[in-house]
Amino acid sequence: MKRIVNLSFREGGKNTKYTCEGLDLKPGDYVMADNQGTLDLGKVTGVPMELDEKLLGDDILPVERLANDKEIERGKIKKVKEKEAYDLCLELIGKHELDMNLIDAVFTFDGKKVTFFFTSDNRVDFRELVKDLVSSFRARIELRQIGSRDQAKLVGGIGMCGRELCCCTFLNKFAPVTLRTARDQGMSLNPGKLNGACGRLMCCLQFEKEAYADARKRLPKNGKKVRTPDGVGVVTDVNYIAEKVTVKFEENESFTTEVYDWEGLAPLNMDVNCPCPHKNRREEQDDRDYANEDDEN
């Protein structure tokens, strides 16, 4: 077992696991630890915990020590310098009329390098901008173009669920999310309901993907005939989470519906819907419609 703690090196930045053997740490403490090859000031974001070494990678690094008052004060000065660097870079972008959206400016703790994060829909020739920045800061300059998801992670925000964005709290890697994932979960193909703060499909659609995939293998599709205690009927709706199906019965030109637990029902090898090629064409049209709406947003 190893004692592990989560550190964040920026407000709203991702949490990174470090070992902290022999250190009495609590949330809010400042420590010094290696961050991308340089010693940096990190903030403890959670209570230290014991984890099995088998669950940890070989590249996990240790916390060096608690930060002293001088280092904490230096961290505050660093934030002020980053704000000044951001404002100056924004001014220079306007001067050179560059098509780029500046997101953030980040200094290394030793002040020898500053990284500017930006987004852009096109390739940007920022050579003249770099020259001006080098002459202003006398430090190594890096301009890094990022995607909309990384932008949301840096900026932060609240999701439609009312909680802080997943990418700002615990997601360290972005998994690909497709429209089929949303369709398999029975969600409305509406960009306003499917897109997150980044304008892309919400990462949380991946969280229950395996559960839905397993349920879809076992439960019938809409249009399938099933045998129930009340006779044979047609499935009109499926609740994959509760594993319940709504079945329609037809008798004397009238219709009734009942909801059943799927366990104990029996499917029949008959589909009252039209063949699947029509369904595939509808899904392809949904994909095109969604893509057009997404581009407009």
C-alpha cells in the first residue's frame, strides 16, 4: 500500500496523484513537487488515501516537501505576472490582427518559460507575435493551440447537472464520444441537450455506455413482439436502466398498454417494424442534421 494525495498546480487544473509518505497533509496545504520536469507549487485537493501499488502506475512521483512561506508568496506573484502576460499578449494579438482566441498564460515556477494557450479554427502565423513576446518577457515562449474541450477544462464552469464540470474535477483524459452513444441511451438528438460547455458531446455520455450496451443485448427493441402474462403484445418503449418494457395490446380495434419487468418475459422471433435499412437511413439523416446544427453553434 502507498499513501497517495491529489495535487493541482492551477485553479481549475487537473488533479494529479503523488505519493506522500511521511508527510502530514490536508486539503488546502501547499507543497513542492515535480510538474512536467520542473519543481512547482501545488495545492492539496483531497485527503490522502492508501492505495494498492498494483493500482498505481510506475511513473507516479513523490511530493518533495511542504512549501515554505517564501514559495507560497512567490506563487501569488506568479499569478499576478500571468495576468499581466495574458493582457499583454491579448493586446499584441489585436496589434497583429491574428485570428486566435487567447485562453490562458502560464509561467513555470522558476519564471524561465511562459506558455500561452489559445484556440483557433485556422492555422495561425504567430512568428511576429513570438518575437514581441520574447522581447517583453526575456523568457522561453511557447504558444500552444488547444481544442474546445481543453479550453473548457482550463476555464472551468458548471454543467447542466448543476455540478462543476467533470473535466475540471476528475477527468484527466478525454475519451471519444460519438452520436451513436447518445442514440443508444435513448436521448433526444438535440445539440442543446447533448453538448457540454465546450460545445462538444458531453463526456458523461461515456459513463454509462457499458451498462446500456449490456442492457441492449438482453432487452428487446421497439416493435418486437413479446409474450407476457396477459398475452402477446408489441414493445413500444424500453427503459434500459430500470429494465422495464412498455407493451401494447390490440383487441377489437382498441389499444391498451402495460409496463412489465423484462425478467420473465419471452421474445418472439417476429418484428412488426419495417426492415432495418430504412432505420439506418433515418439514423444517417439524424447524424447529418445534428452535424449541421452543431456547426451553426
